[in-house]
Amino acid sequence: MLERKSLKPRIFTGWWSVLFIGAVSGLGHGFNTYGISVFFKDIAGELELNRAFTSLAAGMGRLEGGITSPLVGWLSDKFGPRWIVIIGTFVAGVGMILMYYITQVWQYYIVWGALIGLGLNIGLTVACDKMINDWFIRRRGLAMGIKFALISIFGIVVLQAITWLKDVRDWRFTCLIWGFIILASIPFAYILVKPHRPEYYGLMPDGAEVGPGEEKSREEMIERGVSYASSLQETEYTFKQALKTSTYWLLMIGFTVHNFIAGGFNVHVFPFLTDIGIDEAAAGGMMSLMIFFTIPSRFFGGMVADRVPKRYIQLLLVGAFLLQVIGISTFLSSRSIFSVYVLLACHGLSSGAMTPLVILILGRYFGRKAFGAILGTMIAFLAPMGLFSPVYYGWVFDRYLSYDIAFITALIMAAIAVVTTFFVRVPRPLSDDIITHR
């Protein structure tokens, strides 16, 4: 029988989970992504590091997260995401607190790279997306859009808060405070991150009606969930079947390009802005504007994706990469303050849409059963780019005292991704053993 009595709540439980996941991910990833940029010059100065080596810690977290992502995905598929989220959040929170005490370069790499980056990648990426993918089918794009829009909203709050705290005290105190904030979210994670699909709780994906009759057994609910997914033309692939499709690898290329562009730019945007003569307060405001532009692309992008047929959904990725081409080429050809705003706006709109779109497309194409392993393996393949990108941006500046070559590289890669994502297609069934059951 079901774990609890089948009573449909007034507000579908999945929406509360989406709100929590979006908020805590914004607090965690916002600090990790934008905090390193705000603290960049202070950390480099105190530890006597150049920009390439200062960037290395940010890349280490992405690399380690990629290495562990297949395991995290497999564990999420098999045992559910709850404890993975709790453990990862705890590790990240402890790492932020320990940043208060670092005095050596090796400590910086271990704490920011190994603990903060790894903890967030374990707790607030694949496992969270696995739960949302399990609980939503017809409204999956909306759910993902809300989650990522909340990450952007909280990212703006985080950026302003840590910039203010750094000015009032210092970057060490800011890390300490943020560590306690992240740790305080753990009890909510236990309550709101569910270890099973909604069918295990007497609910249907999207909060759909269970149907008439008496309380159903778990087996009956699972079969109803399968029927519901099939009615929405969702087919469940195994992990091995997904890897055999060209669709998976074309999406891999696009996601890798996105990680190169966003991974390097997000770490170096604050130093880039201050290098061209913008003071720190104004640079923080311009970064906030960039994050603000991720909100509409994430929220409305998810809503639009729900309504776009599978065979055309890849065109949304094409549009996102075209925005990067427009933004970077405008800056390189003009160098005016207006072109800087165009660069930030296009980067915000593009990078905001990219990750939720890739995650949503994977769910639409390959279903719910092996989603954790499918997404986790993709992250593992592109993880080396997460390490390489910020270091490459830093190396370019150290050598040429300018980010131009890094921007040109990003422009070429974005143009290539426009072409490759255009050829993404709905995967064809490989054989009769494609699964459509639990």
C-alpha cells in the first residue's frame, strides 16, 4: 500500500519543493558563482596569486562535481534525492565557514574548490533536477522555469548582500555568515525534498487527478503514472539507450560550449568590469543587471518550452547561442559602455535559458526512469571544461592584460554551437525494448 493516505493537497506538494529548491540553490550557487568574482581581487591579493591560479579553485569545484555527478545521478535514481541534497548542502555550508580561517593557498583550493564547489554540485544540481523531473511531466518546463528564475532572483539578492557585507566587514566574515545561512536550510530539505515519485504518496505527476475510486495501492498508482506519462508522449529510455543516440551527444556539445562561456565569464566579469574603469559599486550593480536578465529567459523559457512540440524544441537552444554571438561580437566591435550593457544583457538572457533548457530537453526526450544517470553523466563529460574555462580566461589576462582572446574564443564556440544544436532531433526508438514502465 501507499506510504501515507492518498489525500490530494490543496497545493500540489511538488510546487513547495520547487520553491525550496529554487531558493536554496540561489543562495548556494549565487554565492559560489558570483561570490568568487566579488572576492576575486581580495583573495588574489591576500594569497599573492595571479588570476589564472585564483580562478583554479572555481574550476576545481566544477571538475569534482563532474566526477561525482554520474554517481550522484545513479544514487538519485536508485534511492531518491533527499539525503544527497542534505549531505551536499552540509558540506558546502561547512566549506563556507572554513573560508573564514584560510591563510594558505592550499587551504583556499581545498576549501573553495573541494568543499564548497563539490558540496553544491552534489547537493544542489542533479539530485534536485531529478526530483523536479520525477514530479512534473506536462508542467515540467514551468517547474524548471520557476526553479531557475528563483535562482536568478536570489542570485541578485546574494550579490548585493555579499558586496555590502564585504564593504562593511570583509570577505572572510561574509563567507562565515553565508555558511550558517546554508546550514540553516537543511531541516527544510528533509521535509521538502521527497525521495520518491509522487505516485508513492498517492499523487500523480503535475498534481493531476488520481481518478475515481477508493484508495489505490502503490502498484496501481505507479501504473497510473506510467499511463499518464504515455498519454503525454513521454518514453522512458534506459541510461545505455540514451547514450546510443546522436541526440544525446549533440546536446553534450552544446552544453559543453555553454559551460565554457558561462564558466569563465561569470568568474571574471567583476574583474573585467573594474579593469575597464568601472568602480566596484557600479560593477556590482551591472552584475545584478546581468543576473536580472536571466530571470525572464529562465521563467518564460520554461513556459514556452512546455508548449513547443518536441521536434522544434531544439530551436530554443539555437536562439540562446545566437544571443551569445550577438553580445560578444557587439562588444568586440564597439568597446563602448553601451556595448558592455549589450554583452551583459545577452549573456544573462542566454546563460539563463541554457541550463534549464538542456535539462528540460533531456527529460522530454528520455523520460524519468534514468534521468539522474543521464544528466549526471553529461555533467561528468563537460566537467573538464568547467575547470579549464575560468583558468583559461585568467591565463589570457595574465599574458595579454586583456580578455579579448578569451572573448573571441567564446564567440567562435558559440557560433559552432548554433550549428550543432540546430541538428538536434527527437531520438528515434532503438528497438522494441525501449521501456515505458516504472
